Amino acid sequence: MQSDLDKNKALCLAPWASVHTWPDGKTFPCCLWDSSDPIGNVNDSTLKELWNSPKMKNARLKMLAGEKVKSCNRCYSLEDMGEGSYRQGINKRHSKALSELPKTNQDGSLDEMKLYLWDVRLSNFCNFKCRSCGVELSSSWHSDTLKLGASLEQYPKALINVSDRSSFLDMLEPHYQHVDEIYFAGGEPLLMPEHYTILNKLIELGRTDVMIRYSTNFSKLTFNKLHIFDLWKHFSNIQIYVSIDGVGKIGEYVRKGFNDKEFETNIKSLIDSNFEPRELGYTITYGVLNYLHLFDLVLEFLKREYILPKYNPKHFRPLIFSPIENPPHYDCKFLPDRYKQAFKDRLENFHIELEYLKCTESFIADIISKFTNIYNRSISESFNYSIMEKCVQITKQLDAIRGEKIQDTIPYYSNIEDLLKN
């Protein structure tokens, strides 16, 4: 069976093992599935009904036949660039779900549902309003969304959550016996009461062996006077991936609500604490606003010791770079050529800057490889005037709403109109 995973480059175990829900109820097999193509909505159907929805059945049949599924293109594209993908990660971590493949009926349905991987985002509750995000995944975006022209009828309230959340949590009850991994993201998971309900239930059931993964902005570490470290210490496999897209003023501009000093304090409190997660890493979402900032971000991470200049297995803190694809006006593929050339120019000599900080050869090779992939992706499309025009328009509008000025914060955009000139 394992050989099936190795040979079949279209096969992902997610449709046999996983569920991913959004705060508005939209449901997908995983978080990298095309967000414009949900398999249904958990507010309208039960999880069991969605488990055998037409799109899920079709995905299973295609994958078993070795046919790539269009909604899985993000993983396939990463693999084509030589990057690791979520598909590969799911197949590796949840190989026991291979036993479910032979149980697939001729129409692609499954008689039994076993959820090994949960990625349930029950709320959009978040204290940040990142430029590349929106009201669907951040409650803090609500007022800005209305000021940008959306109607109150379309977005009547800031907080969006799965209807009758207690019933939804009840749907998960039978799967505590199966779950191997829970991925908490947001919104901001460390602010959500439901996150703590699930953790306490796992502790009560003695399921502290479950892998708990986080994508968190790491801005708030206490909930009802309980420090998150005190809860995490019960679990043997906590993996924390801190989401940050920039440091200093650029970080605070790109991710409204981010406070650079508070972030530094929180990271150092984790590194210096008695609690040691199984993994600690950083996910950097990159696009138009921080494309050229990535070099300085890595250097600053090294200087602050968020990451170390050598790879020690015990203190390995990887950097994961994830491109913005939606909204497209923040996708760096459509930037004018001179910005891409500036990235290339610095990349050619960036190893010297890393050597100066006494980084090991393996560390330098890893960073240069990742930045090369970022550059290659950015030149995979040409400058697009209409898309950049949208970027300029949105940037100006948000600057006016938030009382900010991009030219005062991001040095390579001293004139935002330059984005319209190739």
C-alpha cells in the first residue's frame, strides 16, 4: 500500500482522512484545497453527508486512477517547483488511512467516516487585520470591509462562526478515538474558547498523544488567566508554526495589529521557558508588500535568535515561505520587472550576508534554495497592469482608512504609483 503513495503523484489521503471547515461553514478536505470550490457547507449538511458529497466522491475516484484533481493544484505546483507539499505531509503522517482506500465504493463513497486529521476553524475571531486577509478569516477586518464599500447586508456582523457550534463539536465527538492530528488556525486560535474546549477534552480522554499543530500570530498567550504553556505541557507532540510576515515597521504595516516588541517578548518567553514544543517554526506569507523585505527578515531573525545560524536538531526552527495567490493583487508574480530584478540582484550575493553572521553551509544552502524558488515563482508570470492597478487602489484606500502611508514604511515603494510602470 505504501508504494501506492510513492508511485501515484495525484493521490492524497485527505479525502479519506481529513476535514477542514471555515468559520462560515464552508467545508473542504484540507486547507490547501481551492477555497473557491468547497465540497459543501456544514451549516446546511452534516459532516457525514459532506463526507460523501459529489465532489468528495469524484476526488477519491480521480486520485485512485492517478488523475490530478484541479482543486489540489497548490500542492502539485509546489511539488513541481521541488518544494515539499501538504499532500506529501498528510500521506506521511496519516499512512494508516491507507487501510481506508480498499473500502472505497465504486461511486467513490465511503460507508464509514474516520477523521484522523481535524482542521476545523470554528470562528474568524482575530485581533489582526493583515493586508492580504479579509473579513471571512478575521473579525477585525469588518469595519474596514464596510468602509471599502461592502454592504452591512452582506456582512451583518464582525464575528462569523459555524452555526450552533455546540452541535458541530458534537459531530466531532465520535472521532476523538480516531484523531491523530489537529491543526488549529484562524482567525487566531489562541483567542478561541472552542480551541480550549477541544484541548481539555483530549486531556480528559487521555488522548494527549495527538499531534497538535498551530498556525498562530502568537500575540496572546493567556486565556481566562490560564497560560497556554501550562496546557501544552500535557501533550507530547505540540508543533507551533508562528505566522509572521515582517519585522519592525514593515511587519506592523503588513499585519495591522502586530506589535514587533510584544512579539519579540512572546517568542523569547517561549524559547526561554521550560516548555519545549516538538517543533517551533515560522510561516512567512509573502507577496507584493514584503517581497523585497524577506532578506532583511531572515537577517533580523538571526540577530534576534528567533532562528539559529546552524541546524541543530534540538533547536531547529525552520522557515516556511508561502506565496499569496489570493487576492491576486498582492501576488508578487505580477510586479514590475525591476522589483524582480532587485530580488535577483540581492539573492546573488545574499550568501555573503549570511556568511558574515557565521551561518553554516547547510543553513545557507537551505535559505538560498528557498529564495531561489521564491524568485522563480515570481518570474513565472509577467507584469500585469490591471492587477497592479487594483493593488495601488486597495493600498491607497486602506492607507486612508487606517491612517497609514506605505511610502513612510516600505522604502522600495516611495511612490506607490511606480507599481504601474514596467
